[in-house]
Amino acid sequence: MRIPRPGYLARKLLGVAATLFAVLTFNFLLFRILPGDPVRLLARAGNLSPEAIERLRQTFGLDQPLPVQYVIYLRNLATGELGTSLTYRRPVAAILAERMENTLILLAAATVIVVLLGVLFGVYAAARRGTRVDSGTVVSSLIFWSLPTFWVGLIFVFILGVYLPWFPISGMSTPGAHFRTPIDAFVDIGRHLVLPTLTLALVDIGQFILITRSSLIDVLTEDFILTAKAKGLSRRRVIWRHGVPNAMLPIVTATALYVSLIVGGTIQVETVFSYPGMGRLMYDAVLRRDYPVLEASFLLFAITVIFANLASDLLYRYLDPRVRDA
């Protein structure tokens, strides 16, 4: 394994540090300039007195000038303190840990299905380039890729959850249910994951089909493929032994980026299916002006995107000698 040059790696890490600082600053300012006062919303819900409102401002540090709040914000981040939720009155870090675990389960299931089926259908279409199968696969992929995530979720809710009540339409598990064995609990969670996972998979699988197809078609025109055919190798062996491994580079990098970009889809899906993950948490936090939760959630997702891009860049440089030696 070749390690990237120190100068290249240092430049990348410096860029990551600068991007993180910009994200931290923007993340702090964004939720301070939004219309609406979170303390006033709490007061309206609980009919608090002016003295109680002022104490709330002091408790959450909202009575300080913006520069002072910014310094406190950076200092707390340096110590791992993400603040206290205005809505739940609990440490934000504990809330994020609970919700992130649920979201990771959903993302893992969706990513496995999207990547595996996307690669298989992409290879199938590339191997039959110019046929009706290829044309139908491309058109279907474009249609699925253009579908709104929330609309697909609602269709699944109506068809598979209401009209044909095969799967639960909300939550992550059956409320109040007592399971005799861990397997029963696992099956219940799996049934609740079916519709959200299918929604994400149906919308996102198109991009992997198109990427795989395009990459494999380019590889199948290379000279070493002609050499493999000249040796008398079967078409299947040429494609899977020589074509697919050399076409995996764009797929690997796309997978790294997909894990970070799928966040937008999870917000819609978790809202439609009332799934208790990060997306639903952010949606509720926006409605309730819960600044600490919003700041921490957006910061977590921003860090995920930044480091996913860094990993994709380094991986691309490692896998492709032309980029590595440039």
C-alpha cells in the first residue's frame, strides 16, 4: 500500500481544517439570524413569566452578545460539549447518539441494497449495450432517480402499508410490544425498516446503475479486453474477471460520496415514516427553533460530508496510478 505524499496529505488536511472552521462559523450564525425566538416559543407553550423567560435566556446563554456566544460555542465544542436541548432539556450529545444509531441502521440497509443491485443492473445493461434491455434500464434509472423521495415514501405508505397492510408505516418498532426472544425483536425492527429502506433504494439505485454502466462500457473498449477475447475467454469471464474490477473505481468513490449525500433523503424519509432518526430530529428541531440540536446536527452532517469527500479523494488517488503519480 502506497501512502500519499506528506505534502499532498498536509494540503488536504489544511483544506479540511479551513473548511471546518468556515462550517463552524456559518453553522453558528445561521441559526442566530433565523426569524423566531426559541425562548418565546417555550414561554408561549408554558405561559412563563418575564422573569422566568429571562432566566431561560441566561441558562442557554442567549442573553450574551453574538461575539461572546461565538467564543462560548467554540470553547464548548473543543471540550465536546454540544449544549442542552431547548425542547428535551437533555444534553444534545446524548440525544444525537440515540438518533444517530437509528439512522445508521437505516443507511446501512439502504446502502447495501443500492450499491449491490445498482452494480448488478449496471453490469447487466452494459453487457447488452444497444439492446432494448439496455435502453429500458437507462430510462428506468433516470425515472427512478428523478422521483421525489417523500412522494415515493407516501406511495409505499398507501399501497404496502394501508391498502395492502403488509408492513408498518411508522416508527422503528411496535410500541409497547414484548418479545419472547431477541430474534422476534430483530424481525419487528426489520419489518419497520422495509418501507423506509425501499424508498431510499428505489430513488437512489438509478445513479449507481448509470455510473456502473458508463464505467464498464468505457472499460470494455480497452485493448486488454480485446486481448482477453482473443485468448478465447467466455464473454461472462471477460466481463466479470477483467471488465468489472477495472470499472470499480468510479463506483467506489461514488459510494463514499453517497453515504454523505444520502442525508437529505433520510430527512424526508424519516419524516414520512416517523422514523426516530437524525432526519426526524432535525425536522422537529426546525419547527421548535431548537438551536442547540440544529447546530449539533448540521455540524455532524457537515463533518460527515467533509471527511467522506476527503476519504473519496484519498481513495481515488490510491486506486488510480494516473492520479497518484501526477
